[in-house]
Amino acid sequence: MRVLVVEDSARLQRSLGTALRKSGYAVDLAGDGEEGLWLAESHDYDVIILDIMLPKRDGLSVLTTLREHGKTTHVLLLTARDTVPDRVKGLRAGADDYLIKPFDLEELLARVQSLCRRAYGSKQAVIKVGDMELDTLGRRVKRGRYPIDLTAREYLLLEYLARRRGQVVTRAEIEEHIYDGQVDPMSNVVDSAICSVRKKLAVAGDEPLIHTRRGLGYALDQAAAEAPTT
Amino acid sequence: MISIRRQLTREMLVAFFVLLSGALVAVYFAARDELIEQFDDSLRAKVLAISSLTSNEGGRFQVDVRDRFFRSFHKDNPEDYFEIWSATGEAVARSDSLGGADLPQPDRPGRPRRVRLPNGHTGRALLLKFSPAQESGEHGEGETKPVLQLVVASDGESLAEALTELLSIGAASGVLLAGTMLWLIPRVLKRGLQPLALLGEQAAGIDADTLTTRFPTVGLAAELQPIVSRLNELLARLEISFERERRFSADLAHELRTPLAELRSLAECAIKWPESREAGADQEVLAVAMQMQTIVTNLLMLARSEHRQAVGPLVPVDIGLLVEDAWQSYRTLAEERGLKVRWEVASVIIPADAGLLRSIVGNLFENAADYAPSGSEVRVRLEHNATEVVLRVANHAEGLDPADVAKLFDRFWRKEEARTGGRHFGLGLPLARMFAQAMGWTLTAALDGQNQLEFTLVGPNPAKAN
């Protein structure tokens, strides 16, 4: 899952970046409204965390422009403005959530996670694919009775594939949602990560769950639904 | 608690009862005197009638009271009495109504006196000395006429009854009037004081959230107009004061939210992921704490200067020297940014609070050093005339439009409502203006057509004025 943080406080940017990356998100940072709008329009983020009082262009203007341009990315407004009229104004401008500073980091992460779930039309915390169970709240994966030990990035990859279960997910989409701007676009990080996750899943069960669609991408599903091109 | 209505009611009732009692007593005695006077007039008429009806027939005195007008002297209807004595004190005639008894003799003639009648009743009696008419001219010339003493008395029972009735009517009227007033006065006063009670109810409904309320003055009693005007003035002052405090709290809370969020997220990240703790984290925490301290200190200074608590004693200060000294703190920054400074400053001694003046000038210089475009010119000019000393600080202001100038002195106002690296909080200029006002000076800003922003600080120059 890829998150954009638009916040002019450098310290808050660093803290949010650290917290989100440690939680397995790919994170891009912007320090003003213009940069934030450019990034939001250039990439397909799962969630945007947006401050309101920003240099160059305020957060509400960024949000309104995004909505006008047809961007439906979930936006969480993170601001010091705490009055009810401020919240109403923010939500009416197209925000999906509103959090007031100072905030609890756990609450922010939970809200981001919730917005990510909503991004894929699912309210269920546990996704089952065959004998694999993926607990999005606890960020745990098990196959059968055996827990699978994944890195944060691997978990994120598996969750992204699980949320789009049965669909073909391209490498570009995976790069867009799982990796931030710090990753070299020419690298084969996606293939390496897929390979690593496959190996870890194979330890607990023989049936392959991640299938390669040659020339298209990857799909996560049970073997019965697997296409013959695998 | 003292109640005006109760107090007025009590005092009015006491006054009314005293006046009513006095009036009733006066009426009673006036009516009694009138009744007695009429009674005495009637007695005098009876005395004259009896004396004129008394005849002397050879030493025998006769009184003819057979007429129906004298029935009251008869024994069957005894209301009036008379008795006549000779000069020797011998009773020579008396009315039948006396039944042989004697009447008491008043000591002096001419004035009716209160007497006790033989039947035990009280009455009034009048003494008359007279000489009765001579029958058939039996005594010759030179014969002295006998002088008799006539006493006529009337029973006073009817008078006493009339007086008792008068007293009863007076007392009943008094009680009725007193009862009416007891019922009426409190109600009249209550109605009269209704606007005051209404005012009290309206005042009771005002709290910290409804300080915009004003008491209506239209149709108000003239006596209440000054009170209501003063109350409205008080409410206006309270509203301003509360608004100032509310704004202060809101501004403070709002401005502290971001550094608090920074501090909290720094701490939470360090606790949750200790391995990600950066080397300069403590410096970051200290910087956030210093930032919050600056905000709180500046806001408190603003609040104090709004209450005029900030200004100290005004002492002679060389403003030219102070301005040059204040620039030293910003000289390095100005040089780094390539700013050229044009000085037109001379030595002028004026009375001022040196600390506040330095703070004002420092804020103006900080703005110029931070916001003037790199390589541009900053002009500092000190003028003085007979009455004023004027300091002007001007620089080019990139991106500032005339509408922004009006907001320059608003608390927390920054162009684009954005923080600028934690150095400016939008408090410097409001603080400078408050300090200037606290000293009785003025600080204004103006933007000309070439986007030259000029701050003008004006103070009195009493040394020259004198």
C-alpha cells in the first residue's frame, strides 16, 4: 500500500514517514500543497494524509482540485483545526477521514489501514484464500495451522494481492502501490519479492497460491481457479 | 437581602397609617365639637325660651310650658330640665321632668357646663340670671325687679350616642381604608417595579456564552435608562475581555497542536521502533520544546500588553543608538542574504521603556532581514520634529498585496497561513504594535505601488516640545 504524506512540518514528516514505513507502507513525502498535488496526480496512491495549512497551496484546495480531476484516492485530513465547522468543511470538500493534531500514532495507522481496506471495497479484516488466512488487523498470515513469517514489505505485497484476489495484478501496479519513490523503477524488486513470498507460503502448503500470468502479471487465488498458462 | 419593594411597602404603609390615624382623630374631634356646639346652641335657645315664659305674679313665679314645643320638659318625656332659684337661693320653679329633684348649679352663667343629672345621666347645663316679666303691673316705679337664676339642662345621652356612632364610623372607615391599602400598595409597587424585575430576569439569563446580549432601552422608564446604559457598557467591556481571552486560548491551542503532534509522534516512534531512533532526536525534542516556549512566552506578553501590564517606567533613551544596536542581531543574516542597508539615523533622546522599544525595533528588523528579497535594499530612517520622533523601516515585500497589509498585525497571520521553518509564528508584529500602544506610541504599515513595505513607528518627543 502506498501512502502520500503532505505535511509542511519537517519533523512530523519524518515521524509519519518512519511510522508508516515501519508498518509496511510505501511512503512519499511532500512539504507544500503544489508538490503534494503534483505527486497525488502523478501516482495512484491508496491513501493521502493531507495537512490543511500548507505553503503555496492549502490542503483543502489540493483536495478540491483532486476531486475535480476525478481522483478518488482516499484522503485523511490531518490538521490542527479542531472546530466542528472546520471538520464539516474538510469532509464536504471530499475528505474521507479527519484527524486532529496532536494525534495517537496507533489511531492514525488504524485509520490509514481502514482507508486502505475501503480502497479495495472490503470491510473484512481477515482475507481467506484457500488454506491461507491473512489477518489485516494483526498483520499476520498463516497457512493451515502454520504461521508464515513475512517482512513488512512482503506482507504488504501479499495483502495487496489478496485484496485483489482473482484479479491479474501487473508489476507496474505492484510497484505503484507497494514501493515508494525511493525504489529504482528499473530494478526487479517485484519479482524478487514475489519469489520470496512464494517460498515462504510453500513451506506450509504444497498448493501454489500466487500464479504468474505471463506477460501480464500475478494473481492470487486457489489452485482450482488457476489458469493453464501457469 | 434588602428588598426595595418590601422596604417601600413597609414605609408607605407606616406613613399611610400615621396619616390616616391623624386624619380620623382630627375628623372625630371636629365633628364632636360641632355636635356639642349645636347641642349648646339648642340649650341656649331653651334657656331664652324658658326665661321669656317665666312670669312674676306677686312674688309667685310661673313658667308656662304647656306648649307642645316644651314636651321634653314634661315628666312623661324627660329630656330637658329647668329650675329657677330666687336671689336667696330658694327654688321657686322647676320642670315636671325633674320630679321634685334639684338640678346642679353651674358656677358661672353664659357657658354650658357638663353636669350629672338627677336621673344619673350626664348632660349639659346653662345658667342664666334674669328678671322675669311683671304680670299686670302690680309693682310701682322704683320697685326693684327680682333677679332669678335659671338653669336649663338637656340630657346628653343622644349626644353621647351620636358621638359613639361617629367614632364607630371613623374606626370602620379606618380599618377599611387600611385593609385596602395593605392590599393595594404592594401590588402597585410590584407593578411599578416590574421593569426592574424584568431587568433582573434578563441579567440572570446572561452568561459567558451570551455576552453579546444588550438590555433594550426603548420604552424603558427614565429612572432605569442610566442603569441600563451602564449595564450595556459593562457588557460590551466584558464581551471584549472574554473575546480576547477566548481568542488567546483558541490561538494558543491551535498553535501548540502542531509542535505537540511533532513531539508526540517523535516519542511514539521512538518507543515503538527504538531501532529507528535518530541521533539528533534529542535535539529535535529540544527544538520543539523551545518553539512551544517561544509561542507561549510571546502570547503571554501579548495578553499582558493588552492589559497594559507590560510597560515599565519611561526613562530617557537614545533611540538612534538603540536602533543601531538592535540591528547588530540581524546584521549577519542580512549580510548572508546580500541585503544592503541605507541608514539615516541620528541621536535623539526620548522617554521610553528601553526593553519594549528594543523589542519593537527588533521585530521590524527581523521581518526585514527574513522577508526582504535577497540582494535588495532595507531603508532605516529616523526623523524628529518639534513634537514627534518617527522611525521608518522599509523594504521590498515580494508577494504581499495591499489586502495583506491590514492583516499584518493580526495574531498568527502569516502569508499562506503556513509555518516557515518554525521561526515565525505570526506573533512578532502584533506584539510590536501592542508594545507600542502600551507606551502610547503608534506602529503602522503601508505598501506603495512598487511593493515597498514601510513600517512607521511614531512616539512623542517631549524634550523638543518643551
